[in-house]
Amino acid sequence: MISVELVFRILDFSGVAFFAFSGGMLAARNQLDPFGAVIVGAVTGMGGGTLRDMLLGALPVYWVEAPEYLGFALVGALLGYYGSTIVASRRAALVWADAVGLSVFCVIGAQAGLAAGAHWSIAALTGVMSAAFGGLLRDIILNEVPLVLRQEIYALAALAGSSAYLLALHFGVGAEPAAIGAALLAFVIRGCAIRFNWSIPPFGKLDGR
């Protein structure tokens, strides 16, 4: 039988790898060398979790005591970097890889908040932080407009996922199905935002101007 710990470990590794993949792809698009791609990929894959652990006082941060995370970030970044040449649409691959990372990390971050004894509202925010901060750093380093700051629904998808996970636990749903279901919800919302251009209208458009 699959344990709760194993489910979260698989989700965590996959989130790091997918986010690092998106960082590697963006590094290739900006013509960085492979070393630069690895740095960007590692920052993307582990930046959100690092900030989360620092704010929760969980020191040393998770990847210091588990260096295998660096390995997943390295592999993900290089796959994104070298694989970008054979992908038909770099942007599409980038945003979908980012969507997978976001959907996984919003749940991982919420669980980390609960494990640290934080209030449920703080756990929801640590979920968003884990999901969004790595991509924010990636885009800032590469002088891109951060996805989280665009009209397209991004952070709200992460908040929906982390909140759904916490609500499921509150109503007695097991941790494994709650985590998988919440991650799928976040991915569907983010995927619909990508596919159908769902967005929050800026203030100036709310009154028809």
C-alpha cells in the first residue's frame, strides 16, 4: 500500500523537476549556457520551497538535508534546455510544465504549513508561495514579465488548489486522495486559463473604460 509520505515525496520530486524543466526551457530561449540553465532551473524548482521553509522556521531548508532534490532540478533543467530544440512550441511547453509544477507545489506548500503547526489560512498562503515564488524568481532573473503578475489566472489557481486540499482534510478526506484531487483542481484551473485565456480584468476595464 502506498504511504502518505511516498505520495508527497513523489509529488515533491515531480514538482521540482517540472519547474526546473520550465526554467531550462526559458534559459535556452534567452540563449544562456548549460550552467546558466542549471542555475535558473534550480532556482525555479526549489525557490518557492526555500522561501516557505524560511518563513516557517523549518531550517535548514528541505533540500539541504535531501540533496537528491538538486539532482532532480539538474536533470529537469538540462532536459528543458536541450529538449527545447525539438519542441514545436517552446512557449506552450514552458507554460504547461509550469502549470504542472504549480499544481503540485500548491499542495506540498499547504501540507508543509500544516506540518509546521501554522493556522489553516497561513497554510493556504504557504501553498501559493511554494507554487508561485520559484517561477517569479525565474522570470525576474531572465528579465521576463512574471507569469504571476499577468492578467492570466495563475496565483488564484494555486490558492484554489491549496484551499481545496485543506478543506478536504477538514472534512475527513484522506491525505493521499486530497492531495491528488487538489493538485488536479489547480491544474485544471490553470490549464483552462492557458487554453481559454481566462483572466482577471484590470481595474480600468471593470467600469467599461
